[in-house]
Amino acid sequence: MASRRSDKKQNTGDKYSILLPTYNERENLPLIVWLLVKYFGDSGYDYEIIVIDDGSPDGTLEVAEQLQKIYGEDKILLRPRAKKLGLGTAYIHGIQHATGNFIIIMDADLSHHPKFIPEFIEKQREGGYDVVSGTRYRGDGGVYGWDLRRKLISRGANFITQVLLRPGASDLTGSFRLYKKEVLESLIKQCVSKGYVFQMEMIVRARQLGYSIGEVPISFVDRVYGESKLGGNEIVSFLKGLLTLFATT
């Protein structure tokens, strides 16, 4: 029964390109890639994983090269850059090399579990959505492994954005999403924000442009290895970006 289900999905003609921007993720990368290969293999969807490493000094690119040898150059594409240039430009760089008609963006630090991806795909197909976003704030969604400070910051940021921007989505600051490729290309051209505000602006612009947004509840788990990149500078940048979006959207 399972094999017939996989064959049916493989014949749909859809292909999913997963963009994995990385910086100092040598411990996490083998695990996230293994999980992606497992869940796509089990479901039968066609896919490719594009690793965009921004000059990680910890040897992340070397690990990615070993993974490419294990899983094949058709499944693991390496598109590194010389230095850290930002999330938005990483997506632009990855899209230029993507051969799928759908793009999945997610963190490489195991905060986003690939087990939810089949649900994203089913949701998109059921509603024909332009964007499917993982949400921590609806249904069975939640956050695990954060201290009270991080939870308050996240909840507070999401509440403020809901009040000011009314985006039509329950989780604006998340970064686990599926896009139609042409929709993501269109949104990136419209976006001007950087850092954590970039993800928020993507949803706001999607609403502005009339794109449909579906949501799937997800469990967000704090990174397994390495340190969080959220600090005081990021919080200040978020607030500045939020005010800019409020004034311009």
C-alpha cells in the first residue's frame, strides 16, 4: 500500500527545492539532511536540497561536501558564498539554482522538523495555496526548549505584529514555509527588510499582493547544537523593521 502511495505522488510532476542557508551548522547539517532524505523518500515526492553556506569557519561546507558524496549530486546541491550576506540574498541565490516548482525554506539547526513537510504539501494541494506557513500559535503548534525570556519575546513580537499589521496569518516571525516558486520570486523582489524582519515582511507582502496563505501547526524545538543567533541587536532591528512596515504597508 505504501509503495503505491509513493508512486502516485512521484507521478504528479511537482518538485520541491529545499533551501538551507547555513552558518556554523556542521553538527546539525548531517541530521537535518538525513531527516529530509528520510521523509521525502517515505512520501515519494521529488526533491532537491540546496545548501547555501555563507563562509562558515567551522567547516560546514566540508561536511556538506561529504553529504553530497553520500546522497548524490542530484539530491544535494552546494551553492556556497564567500561570506555572510544575509538571509534574503541567500534565498535569491538558492532560487537561481532551484529546479523545483515549489520552494521550501527552513532552518538548518533542527528547529524545524522535516516530518511536517508532507503536511505542508498536502495542505497546499488541498487549497491550492500560494504559501503554506508553519505556525507555532495555532492548533497543536508550540515551542519547546526556550526559556521564559525567549518565549515572551516571541509571543510579544507576534502579538505586536498582529495588532499593527493584521497580516492574515497567525505566525509572522516563523521561517518554516512552502512557496510556489514564482510567488517567492515575486515576494523577494518586493521585500526590503533584512534579518528576522525579512520573514515577517514576506507574509505582509503576500497579503498585500493577494496571495493565498495556508497554515500548518508545527512544533518548534530550540536548536540541538550551537548557539542561538538571537541577540539584542536583532531585537532592536526587529522593532525598527516593524515600525517601517507599519508606516509603509
